[in-house]
Amino acid sequence: KAQQPPYNNYKILIFLVFYLQSFNNNNMVMGASFHEPHKHQGKVEPFPPGDPNVPLDDAALKILKEGKPYKTQIRTGVSGRGLCVQDVDASADVIWGRILDYNHYSKMVPSTLDSELYAEETHKPTKQNQFLEKSIYARLKIGVSFVKLEFYCKHSYHPSLNSLTWTLDYTKKSDLDDSVGYWYVLPLDEGHSRVFYSVSMSVFDWVPSFVVDILSTKALTDATGWVKKYSELEMLNHKPITNTASASASSPNKKKSASSSSTSPPCKKHAWQFWLKPCPSKETLLLSDNSTTCEEEEEGATTTTKASSTSKPLPLSTLGWERYGLVGLILLLALYNLYLFFSQ
């Protein structure tokens, strides 16, 4: 008699998979809590706002000019911390708009699963409070491999010092033991800025060591990377479009071609039109002074149909033998597959 498969082992395996998944969805431990205070009021020394005063030599400037992040060390108190510097082709206002957009971090920041603001406080900037203008409180949830960490941060925004610092919000219980960080945005020339970022944190013993490595090292370049990406996209979307109206008016014979080439997308062909009608090359589309818009082509098509309803069909040679050959090859392969199927 054949041996029965070990169904009980399969049941145990399936149970363990679902159990670990539910364990994972609950952040491994039910640590973070909005209503409970943190276990302490800060272990890691916070960053001071203002210029980090990091010297950048020719080698560092070369790296930044190539669009790459430059990593170095800064001294805070008696310890050194990693700092990442990144040049961004965007104004400081646009960059701060991305950094302060906490409600959309999950769409921009790598490994961020959820984020939301839960409080804001406005302050009168004084020398005593280091020209603090706003305190911003945000809940963030990050995921690294199978570990999910939820924590609450208090951000201190100092726009007159071009900087933002943060610590944990110690009135809330977080999955991180402690976390402090720092942003500094230095305007360069028009539409260009230099971003400085640093973070320091301590975690609980149950967090795997590889997660700690990712949070402490890869987070540096990831942070400046997403700020660069989305700030430059924002700048690109808000660039003024060159107005060609005056140029078109000065040359009435080319008014239609200029306006259509600058504002209209290339005409989209239907599938059957693509296969049966040769398309002009990219160079022809870019250099032609007589290009038309899709709307004009459709209007012209009606007139052409009426005028040439009695004309002879185009010779077969003008329809593009390459496309016919490709279609024939596809049909041949399809017939060969059918033959293999039925022969088995």
C-alpha cells in the first residue's frame, strides 16, 4: 500500500506561515502607542540647527557636480555622525516643500509605509529658541524586510537658519528607542541648492542587526536621493513654457506649423493604420515644417476621401514589405505552435 502524504505536516506549515504573517502585521511587538509615553525623554544628543560648517574640498565638489551624494562625518559634542551632502537642481522653497510634506512620505520616501501629521505648533522666533518658527508632529511607519517600525517624531523648523531638526515625540511610545535628525538646505544660485542630511538613532535589542545597518547607513543616501528626485521633478513641472506666439505672428506663413509643432502631440495611429501605412521617421517629424496635428489630419482625411473616392488603390510596394514580413513571421510561428499542440 502506498504511503499517505504527511498532511499533518502541511497543516502545521500553513499554520506557521499565517501565524508569522499576523505576527509581522502587528509589528513583531505591540510597542508603538499614541496614548502611552515613551520610556525616557531622550538618550541621543539632538542636532543643533544652523550651518553644519562642513568643509568641502575639490574632490567632494567634483562628486557633487556629477550629481552623486557625498558622505562625510560631522562632530556633535564628543561623537561623530555620518552626514550626506547632495546638490539639487531646485530652489530651496521647492526642496522644503518636499521635506515638509509628511502626509505624502509613503509615496516618496523608500521603505516608508505610512505617514501623517497629527499636530502643529507655531512659535515666535527669538534668539532664546534659536529662531524656531514651527513644531511639526508626525507619525511614521517604516518597513525593512519583515520588520515594521512605527514611531512619533517632533520636528523643529528654523527657516531663518535654513534647517530642520527632529527628535522622537517622547509623549508617545515608539518602536525606536531614540532617533534624532537634521536637514540643512543651502541656496546656491537661482534654481540650485545644496542639501545636508544626518540621522542618529538607537533601537531595541529585538530589532535585527541588518535592519540597524540599513537604517543607519543606507538611510543617508536614500534620504537625499528622494529629495533630489522629487524636488527636481517639481521644478520641471513648474518651468515656464516658451511662448512662441510672437514668433508665429511675425511669420504668418509658418503660423500653423509652429503652433502645431510646439503644442500638439504626435498623431497616434490605430493599429491597422500602423501596419498598413508607412510612418515617417523621427527626423522627418522633427524637421518637417508642414507637420499637422491629429485634429487637422482627421479633418483632412474626410476631404481626401471625398476627393479621391474614385482613385486607384496604392501600389503594394508602398505599404512596407518589412511589416508584411513581420506579420507573416508571427502567423507562421502561430501555425507551428498549433502543429506542435495537435501532434502531441
